[in-house]
Amino acid sequence: MTDLQRNQLNKAIGVPYSYNGKNIIIDRFKEVGGTNVVVFANGQILRNFLRSEIDQFLSDLCEPTSKEITPKQVFIPEQKLKTFEPTKENETIKETLMETLKKVKEDASYIPQAAAVCNVVSQLVNVQKTEIQMIQILKKK
């Protein structure tokens, strides 16, 4: 472990954080065998990290949350949260799918048309996934 990592971990001891959706207070850490670092929080082992994982762990520490998440919820640190406005296209797709579902419930003979609508929507989703991947690639450059 580098001196910088050691100093950062020492500064984190006793400070409340949120890590993976749980509020923690780091008690101590211990270097094991030169390759691992065991971090203790809230009186128990938080995790056994590889030395190469310590930087990511330190960057994942966030301000403590007022309410811990449940296993079914997704944790998004507040400082990383961005406002999301669905596009008009996405709203139209959602409305179309809801209308299609309603029609299928009312009339089973509409199922072949509903299947065609779902196929088109699946292709649109695939296009959007590709666009997101391209944006991520461009951001890395």
C-alpha cells in the first residue's frame, strides 16, 4: 500500500461515510501479507481489499445517507446524481407500450399486433444502448 493510501485511510478513521448504501465509520485497517488490506468498520470486518482496490474504495466513500437503502433499492451517491429528463421519444414509447398492454388485456386478438410493437420497441432500446456506449467511449478519451 502506498503512503498516500495509508494517509487517506488514516484520515478516514472515525469519520462517518456511506459505502455501498450503508452508513459506516471506519475503525481501523490492517495490511495483510503485503497484498491485502482489511478494513474494519462499525466493529467488524467491512471487507478484505486487494491493494489495487483501495483507491476505488476511497473514491466510493460518500457523505452518510440519512436513511440506509434496502436490498431492492439502487444506491446513487448524491454528489454523483444528475437530473434525468426522459426524452419525448422515450415518453412516447412508454405511452405506446402502456396502451398496447391495455389493449391486450381487453382483447386477446390484439396480441400479434402487440408483439410487433414490442419488437420495434426492443430495436429502439438497442439503438439507445449503442448510443450510450458511444457516449461512454467518447467521455473516456
